[in-house]
Amino acid sequence: MVNAPVVPVGDGSWVPFSPKVEHNGNTILYADNGNWFTHGAFATRGVTIGPLWLVIGEVLSTEEIGSHFLLKHNQFPVTRENAALSQPYYSRHDFAHIKRGEVKLFLKCYYNQLTALMDRETYTFWEHYFGAGQHKTHEEAWFLMQTRWMLYLENGHTISLFSAVPRKWLEDKQTIEVKNASSYFGKISFGVISEIGKNNSCITAYFECKGSRKPEKVFIRIPHPEARKPVKVEGGFYCYDTETVEVKNFKGRCSVKLFY
């Protein structure tokens, strides 16, 4: 990163255009010569097997300045609409976004990749935008993993629910329910139901952990479909900035209720 040239990004700032380990800057710059066109794009090597894998590998914290630089230069010019230019499910900015609470950026990546690569006849995934590598289990698996992160995501001794679900998923009478999912804490079940159309407008969520190793805290994000803030919260401590209820001293089961 120290040796990489700085480049302008979309917000007017400049960041190091970081490389794979052994290069001076991202390979798309051709600073070290070479032949980098592969898999339908020049940017493939520097992005799909680039340094953002250090974040999901927990070498870099999502909050440190290095990760911030990597995310900024990853968005321009090597992605379009926050999806990589080739084999997008190899690009790990998705994990960094959701861990940092950047919901809109995560969803932009999630839906642009999904709609671009899913086959309209079979609903399996292509490997490439240009129709190569059909029925690709790698892409399907990462799509499912992204969906899992949206619904539940562990972080050390805590777990977060609904970290990146779209607001539309919680419109009136909508329900999300997951039963006996595998997690770092054993089998878990959880759900949420929206009843915002009633006079006593509310959204209710619950979480249950059956394993012997339980999370110390549970964070439940409840995004109101109209971005309204609750007037009353039962079952935990509410953060208005993140729309999240924190449940401390978790004992195995909890429920929260937000009134609007």
C-alpha cells in the first residue's frame, strides 16, 4: 500500500490503488508490465483475488484505515454499480460493507450481481456476464452466503440479525422466519413479523439459541419500510442511527417489540 500510486476516486478524494502482494499498485495500471487480461476483463486479477480478501480473512479489521482505502479504490474504476467487472462473486467487498454497517452499498452489490448472473430459465448462476460457465456452484454458494449474512452474522461473542435486509421485506404483514440454522453458536431460530398496518403499529422479533455456547449479546436490526423511528421499544436498548436493538446478557431466548 505504501508503494502503490494514489488515484482519484468518485468522491473527489485520493487513495492508494493497492495491489496483490507482490506488485506496485493494482495490476490494471501495468506498473510492472505483464499481461493481465483474463476472464473477460483487465481488472480481474487485481480485484477478484485482490487485497480485500485480507478483510474476510480477518488479517485486517473492517474499521482500520487500510480497509477503508481498499474499499474506496475497489468501487472505482474496477467495479460498476458496486459489482466487479468479471466473476463478481470472487470480490469480497460485500463482507466488508456488511461488517461496517454499510447497508445500501451491500445491497447494491447483492442485487446487481444477482440480477446480472442468474439464468432466466434455470435460476442457476453463470460464472461470467457474457454467458460462460453455466450452473456455477461457486457463484450459487456465495449468493447463499451473502443472504445468510443479511439474515444473521456472528462477530466474536455476539450475533447480529437482519443486518442488511431491505426495508421492503418488513412491509405490513411480511414475515421472515429461520428455523434451526447452523451458526458459530450451534443451532439457532429467529424471526420477525411486521404489523405496522394496525392501529397499534408494531414490529416484533425473536431469537433462540439452543446450543451450550451462547452469544453474550444479540443485535437485532429492524428497518421500518418508511424509515420511521419507534416511539417505544421493549426488550432491549435501541440505537437510532443503526435502527438496531441490543439485547445484553442473553440467556438463550429473547424477543423485542418496536411500536411506531
